[in-house]
Amino acid sequence: MGVSMTQLLIILVIVILVFGTKRLKNVGGDLGDAIKSFRSAMKDGGEDKKLAEKDDEPLEGEVTQKQTEKDQA
């Protein structure tokens, strides 16, 4: 019950007719930039965490201890 090659080609032709090649090219470029940006952010975040662990300093917004209502009173 898989998708055959002819069915994929028909879907591709319909998508090209609906969106046009220029818009598809722009969407592809935008998607590539988004993936590249996401990978870069993940890499930078991992380096920040390694540096914080090295210095034993908590990251901004990082929860270091969970406080209970008894501790606050």
C-alpha cells in the first residue's frame, strides 16, 4: 500500500502548479536557513552549558534547587 513513483510525480506536478517553482525555491531556501540556524543554536547552547559546568555557575534561568512551601515559610 506504498506510494509509487508515478503517484509521487503526479503530486509533484500538482504542487508545482499550485505554488509555482519560484515560491517552492523560496520555501526550500527558508527551510534550509532555519535548519542551519537551529543546528548553530544547538551547538552554541551545548558549548555554553559545558562552560557553565566547568565554572560550576548556573546558567541564566537554570533551576538549581527546588524550593517547597515549607522552605519558603
